[in-house]
Amino acid sequence: MTPLSVSPQVADALASGAPVVALESTIISHGLPRPDNLAAARRFEQLLVDVDVVPATIAVLDGELKAGLTDDELERIATEDLPKLSMRDLPVVLARGGSGATTVAATSFIADHAGIRVFATGGLGGVHRGAEHSFDESADLKVLSEVPITVVSAGVKSILDIAATLERMESLGIIVLGYGTADFPSFWLRSSGHPLDWSVPDAAAVAAVMESREQLEVCSAIVVANPLSLDEQLDPSRHDVVLEEALRRAEEKGIVGKDVTPFLLESIVELTGGDSLQVNLRIAENNIRLAAEIATAWSRL
């Protein structure tokens, strides 16, 4: 039996068919600086509550998979030094009665077990640059090929190989829908320059695809690629200069493997004077708002 703890609010909403949106916890523990991360986590949940959607922040605490946190538990995620947990880490942490913040992969898995069908995140993991030599690919992709969840994201970060990531998602059967766009976004930027096969105009259209997926008993995820508006994105010319410098620093220092992504992200924050963090927050809030609309449309079906 899965050691899953669903909060009373989330359980009641799922039982009654009310809208629920899952939220990941690594953005709180690792993606945002203290003490602002706790205020942001509370704001993320409040954005959902304000439109009558139940938030289900996902984490692992004291050997339990948690779908929906109390405020005290949310504070633990924001203030304790917790590890970042992907799928492979869950059995070990549970066996030890440990705690941790969940990535997109682990959050998707836990949300699916709880019966939650909509999940808002910032950006997905994907295929890393140079993966043809390193085989470095995020576990997010494999898990999303196996769980029927709908993930709202701003694409993948431009530090990744976006073309290869889209190819892998196609191979894995992950459905990708551009929300009001025919181009795949690259997190800080509205467009990556890579076209998408399918786009949708509104949340009801996403819910309709979800319903068709259920009817066909397809078990892969739907990724809703939700770009920032032009005036909210990071300045493209500045982005290109900063990314090139961050990649140069990583190569110069010989950074490899799992250390590459955090190093590049920290470098980009430094090189933009913190502006990239403000864009991160806009992305998260933008995706949460859309996820709320999709969850509400899904609940009506």
C-alpha cells in the first residue's frame, strides 16, 4: 500500500469533483531564496484559493508522500535544508522515514496516485546539451510518458537542448499543446523558435483533450506550453548574452552531470542581477492561474 497522505481539503475536493491543482515543492526549497520563498509558496496557494480551486502542494515529509500541506508543513519545506527528490529517490527516502521536496517527476507521480489531474510548474526538465555524449536526460520525461497528468509549464529552460527535448517528448508519446501559441516557449522567453504541431485557444479546449485521452485510456501526460507575454519575458538580447556567458563559465570550470543545471541557473541569476528570479515568479504565477482555469473546466466535465 502506497504511504500516501492526502490532506482533508484535497480529499474532500477530489471526492466531490471540485477542482484541484498540484504544485511542486522544489521551487520553494531550491528555486527561490529564503525568506521570500515562504511568502511565494503561500501566494501560489492563495492564487488558487481565490478562484475556488484547492491547492495540493506535493512533498515527502517524515516518510509519507504528501498531497496537500498544512501551513506548518509548507514552512518546513521553505526553511529546512531538504534534498530535492526525483523518482529514483522516493523509495530510499520512504524507507528511511525521510523528507524532501519533489521535482516535476516525483510531483507528477504522487499527484497521479492521489487522483489529481492538473499540475502547475515553472519549467520542465529535458534533454541536456551534449546528451549525445553524456546521456543526460531529466527523469521528468520518462515519468510524464507514464502518468496521465496535465502539466502547465513555460516549456523548458533555454539551458537545455530544446529541439532534442521536443523530439524525446514526441517519441515518448507526451502530448504537447501550445496555449495560444504555435511556438514552444523557452521559459524566460516567449518563443524558442521551435514550432508545435498543436495549439489550443482556452482552458476548455485543454479539458476536451483530457477527456479524449481518458476515453482512449492513454496514460501519457499532456504538457500545456504556456508562454509569458512579450512584456513579461526576459529581454531576448540580454538573455542570449547571459546564457552564452553562463555556458562559458560552466565549461571553463569543468562543471558536469547533475551540477550543470544549478550552476547555470545560479550564474544566470547573478548575471541578470536577480531579474531572472523575478521572471521565474511571473512564470510560476502565470502557470498557476492557467492551471486553475483548466482544473475548473475539467471539473465541469
